[in-house]
Amino acid sequence: MKFYQEPAKQLPIAAETEVLVAGGGPAGIGAALGAARAGAKTMLIESANCLGGMATSGMMSHWSGGTESPLLDEIFRQAERSPLLPVVSNLPHSHWANAHEVQKSVLQNLLREAGVTVQYHTRVAGAVVENNCVKGVITESKSGREVILAHTVIDATGDGDVAAAAGAEFVLGRPEDNVCQPVTLMFRIGGVDREHAVYPGSFETLIDLPKGEIQALGHEHLPFPAGHVLLYEAPLPGEVCVNMTNVIHIDGTDVRDLTKAELICRDQMEKIILFLREYVPGYENCYAVTSASNVGVRETRHFKALYQLTEFDIVEAKLFDDWIATRNSFNFDIHSLKGPGLDEHGAQKHFKSKGKYSIPYRCCIPEKLDGLLLSGRNIDGSHKAHSNFRVMPICLNIGQGVGVAAALAARKHIPAREVDAHEIQQILLDSGVRP
């Protein structure tokens, strides 16, 4: 590989804050609200033109999981009153179904009310590190390269872009071979006859149709590695969210792999719509409405923290002494690394757990770096545990706890690792979180 030596230059310090949140997805939303409501001067940067991440620009159909989340309940109470919804709305049975444009406005309003400074169109380009302590983030935008300084930076980028730039140790994907879960481009279709349509919501949902069983038809007629059929009612008349594109062997931290995935998914979209028209009742007149701004990346970097959450912790429904996110519940949702459907190590229909589990604060503290906290799917967890806690409601819960921790660190002028977890818990209890 050839190299170009970039000339050194001074970068302007665009802002200074107590807590800087990188990433405006569910993990970043929770972090920003947790920090700001705990009294910290808080700023959030986001590469897209809206908040919500996979919940909005990623067009995920719903906030999946059986998680209890007072913060998510608050978000949806606001959403249900939005003037952006149809005057007569035929809402799906799940109150956590996503009306994407509504979510964008609700989240923006909540952060504004909390006093969070939001800056869109801003990517993480590097980290400012001194003596193993993260002091801020180097950003890249239309305004050029700039620096934002903070007492504590929260990395809620999903891929852990700040942590990686700062030199934090991580494992990519599955430890033995670094293979990551497949990526998916979500899209919405219109023209669906809801009275006659079917909505297979899991890989194990088997539905007999006039031309055959729906999952078997998908495996037979959709282009590999697509092949499963997942369809979800949207909160808009005649619309359905489609979770059926699928690309395997993608490294979500590599721009060339991401480009490849986008190209493949758009080719698959056309074939999926033709498949639905041909084989699935109620979808005879369906058409594309809109697609996500980017492919949904399920898994990339797992950072080494003070503790690694395991699948056994989840199955045992552990309540850790230093919990910062509680009452979390989901399946081991490992999409096949070889093609369509569920991986042999996943567990959805037959998932067995002793109850809802917690996330310990230690999972969010990088082992060798101060000034930085992890939030969302980039925390320290095994490949299998990650498939459970990576979903949006759990990432929101993690973010809220980490945000409170960062606010306390700034208030006391101490490293985040020195914050007393019981002080975090008391603030969370006051906000409605229960162990």
C-alpha cells in the first residue's frame, strides 16, 4: 500500500463540555439524557441528519425485546401524541412499533428540553489522548477537522470509533475467526392489504400459504444469502417494514465492505418485492416506499473492559452489585453467519432464562483508558451475550446508566472508573428504574 504524508496542522477547538456523547442512536440518546438530566453540561455529535440511529435512519421496525425501560416508555408516550401521525392511525398491536419520522422529532425535542447541545453531520475522526486519558474527540465535517474537549467522552457509535481511535483493546466479531453477524438494509413497502396480509415476525414463524410454507418459499426463491421472511406492521396505513435483505461476511468497520453490502441489499430489494407480490397474499400490489439511510450493522468491535458480560450471566438473570441497566430481556439473536435464518448457536423460540438481567457498570469502563465510557453494543460482552444486549431498548438503558455515571464524574472532577455505582443507582431509582 502506498502512503501520503498529511502535513501537520493546528485544529480549532470548536467546543468544550463536561460530557460529550459520540453517536445519536439509542445508546447515545440514553447517555445524553442520563447525563443532562443528572446536571451535566452535555453535547452530542451524530453523523446523520437526525437522532435515533437504527430506530430512525436505520428504519428498524420496532424496539425489540421484553425489556422494561421507563425512558423508552416516555419516548413512546411522546410519540403517541405526535401531530406527525395520521389523524386516524391504525397502530399495530405493538406500542413499540416505529413511526420513523415521529421518532426523529420526539428524540430531538427530548434532548432539547434536557439542554443537550446536538450537532449533526459530524463524524468521529480521532481521539485526543494524553497519558492514557481521553480528553476529547477529533471530528470531521463540512466545517473541516475540529476538536471537542470534554471531561468524559461516551462512545455510543456502535462500532466504538472513539475507543478504537484512542487505542482501546477490542475483539472484532466472533473471537475464533472475527466473523461478524450479517448486515441488513431495512425498507418499508406500501400498498399492503392488511386484512389479508401475514406478518411472520421470527425465523421460526411458519405460515402455510396457497403456494407453500412462507419460510420454505423464501429459501427457495430469494437470492442467497437472503432467504428468510420477516415482515412487521408499520404505524402508517398500508405500510409494512421489511427485514429480509441479508449480507454475510461483512466487516462493518471497513468502508469497502459497507459499500459492497449496500449494493447487494439494493439488488435484493427488487427481488424481495417481486417475491412478495408472487407468493404472499395481501402483498400483490406492494411497492417500495423508502429504505434506510445505511445498512444495519449488528456486530463489530467488542471492547475489553473491567468485566465481560457472558451468556451465562444472562441465562442466570444476574443482578450485579454495580448494575447500571436493569430488567433487560431478549433472545440470543444470532443471525446465521452462513446464510439466511438463525445461527445454530442462537435461541429465539426456545430461549430459556431465569428472568430479566442487569448490565454491570464494569462492562462500560475500558480496561486501560480513563476519560472514556462505552455505551451500547460496543461494551464488553461475549459474542453470544452481545446478540442479546445489542438490541435498541437495552442499549437505551445502558446509555442512561452510563450518562449518569459521566455526569457524576464531571461533577466530582474524578475519573469515571472512580464513580460509586450506588450513587449512579440512586439517581436511576429516582428516575423510575428498578433493579
